[in-house]
Amino acid sequence: MEKNNNEIRKEILFRRNSLSFNEVNDKTKKISEKIIQMDCFQKAQKIFTYLDFNNEAGTRILIEEAWKRGKTVGVPKIIEERIKPFLFESYNTLEKGQYGIMVPNRNEYFVLDQETLIIVPGVAFDRFGNRIGFGKGYYDRFLAGKTNLKIGIAYDFQIISSINIKNTDIPVDIIITESEMINCGVLK
């Protein structure tokens, strides 16, 4: 019998949470190096990404590389059950936000334009770019109507054969894991 998204979420999170600190760092480094080499990262002037927590594929290397290259970085903050993009300029400006996720303590909005590269987290992805998050739909609502290039980042074991989707689910265009880059069929 096919598993539902909650069962998949539970299994993947258990596996992700059992990764060691060194495994997370090693996999994150490989994922980050792949993204930094990509044309879309190199050309983007703005990057919107999540701040990782609970053994998610890390984003700190990407963020610091973006800053080094003079790029503007935005991160999400949940306000009134919606993701709002905020400017992120320093790890010294973080405080705990909703669900214990770190957020900037300054309230300066980050303005996304059509060229902004968006890095998307997920608990699981399939090879068509569909994703399972934490089930609240924050990213799907945030990404709705945006034509930006969307890159999902995950560990190899977070790629599964298929995901039950709803018509409100927004897929990513590319998925980067520690061992591969998956073009989800959206890019020509």
C-alpha cells in the first residue's frame, strides 16, 4: 500500500534527525559546492533562502558565499501564518522565531524580483519537483504565482519515487543533493 505524506514525513524526519553533526556538515558542503558552481547562483544578485534547523541541509555556506560576492540575501519569517521575506545581513542579528526557527531581529523587508534565486527546503521531494514540507502550506502559498527559479535542497535519502500532491502544491525546478542535480523537467 502506498504511504501517505504524513507517514513519509515521519520516516524521513526520523532518518534526518539521526544524522550525525559530521554527516550533516559533509552533505551540506557537497550540496553547497554544487549550487555555488551553478550559473544561476553566480548570476543572481539576490538570493532568498531558508535558515536551516533540525539537521536540514544547511544554507550557511551559500549565504556566506552570497555575501562575499555582494549579493543581497533574504530569509523567511512567518507572520500571521504567511511567509514574509526579510533582509538578512548578519548571523549576529538572529533570534528565535516561530517553531524555534531563527529569524532576523530587524524588520527590514527583502524585495523579491523575478531574478531572485529561491532556495526551498523540504522534508521529501520526488523527481518531478514535488515536495513534502511540514504540512502547513507556508511555502506553497509563498511561491504561488512566482516564476523565479526554485531550487530544492535535500539529502539523497529525501528523494522518493512519488508524492501525493494537491493543486495548491508548488514544485521546485531543480533539486540538489550531495550526489546529484535533478532537473525536474521544468527547465528547457
